[in-house]
Amino acid sequence: MNLKTILASAALCTSTIDSLLKNETIAGSGTGSGQASIPLLMVDGFLSKREVNAPSITITTADNYKALKHLENILSKPINLGTGETLYLESVFMHNGYPGRVNDVNNGEFADYLYNYKRLTQAEVTSFANHTLTPGVKRLFEHAAENTVSVRTENRADVNCNEFYSTDNGDCEALQKYIGNKWWMWSLSGSWCSGSCCMSWSDNESHKADLTRNRMSQCQSSCSSEGKSCKIYEAELLGKTKSNFCLGAAAMCT
């Protein structure tokens, strides 16, 4: 990659982050369906348990394809992007390319992402807050450093509702419609999204679509109807293993 290309890529990244921090839609709106993938960032050589099994994440989106491909283009190239900025863009990608919930410090989702998904320590988050150059991203890290999120103990009940990653039931209905009459669901990360509703599972297998739809309905009636995210432990999806199933605003399930 020559210097001109590197500078152009850096400018594109800066422009994208600035737009996202303003809750602006990137790469247009109403931009169709498709699949996009990004590599997940290693932080000081450390990968969370999920990332060991899935060093990249793939989202099949019903409504925000161009935005996800735009983020894929940035995060898949070896440009000089700071760790803080990379983690921010990765988190927005996990939210189906919509930045609003990541930018809202009051819901605690960005902090939860850093502490409970990336498994970072408060000292690491503080270090990123000190070294991140982009002002808006820096503020998100500073707030996360000051407001640690307790590592959640796993409630082994069949269905577990949570305030983090709360979702919109209307978007979940749209996702149900998008899935339609598919027979098998397959994605390297097991993540399908529409708007602020993503369904995910914790392995890299294919699963029978009608069982996946049934788990979505179970989560909707139990949790998303009340604006909460949902996790079903060891859901029966007819894969080789009993995967956990999640329904929420982010494409994550451990």
C-alpha cells in the first residue's frame, strides 16, 4: 500500500468516525441486505474465549449492508488506526452499523462491551482513554474507565433477560420476516440483524431455521416485548452442540 493510499484510507476512517459520533448514517440509508465480516481485534495478544473460536465476526444484515461493508473496508485494511478507534468501530459494527446505542453512555453498552465481551481490565480501559486521540471516542473510554461494569455472573435459567443491549420488538418482527421460510441458518459468527435487533448463537455451526425462529419468538415474548435483551442457555437448534442463543441490539453471544 503506497503513501497516497494510506493517507486516503486514514482520511476515510477519520470522516467515518466523525459521522458515527454524530449518530449519522454512513454509506446511505435503506441500503439493502447482505453479509459483511471484520477481524476482531487482539488486545495485547489476548483474545476472549469467544474470539478464540471466532477470530472474525460475520453479520447478515436485512437493512444496513452498505454501512457494514464500509466498516469492513476500514477494519480489514492495515492502516494506522489506533486501538481505541478500532474498538469503537468494532462495537458499532456489532450494533449492525448503527452507532446510537454505542454513543449513549447512559445505557452502559460500550463499557459493557469493553469489560464483559473484550474482557478488558479497568487499567487497560484507562490506558486506552489516555492514548486515544479522537476526542469523541476518547470521551467514551474516559466514561467507561470511570464507570466499570461488573462482570456478570451467568444465570443458568432457561431464559435470561438483561437491561444491556435492549432491543426494539418491531425490529425483531422485521428480522423474523427477513428470515422468512429459510430452512437452515448459517453465518460464521451466527449473527443476523435488522435495525436494532440481532440474533446470535455462541458457536460456528449451521442451525435449523424453524428452531431459530422459535427461540426468537420465545425471547420476544419473554424479554424484547419489555425492551430487554435475551439469552437462552443451551438452546436446542439442531447443531452438533447445544449453543447459547441471544437476541438483542448487538451481534454478540458467548
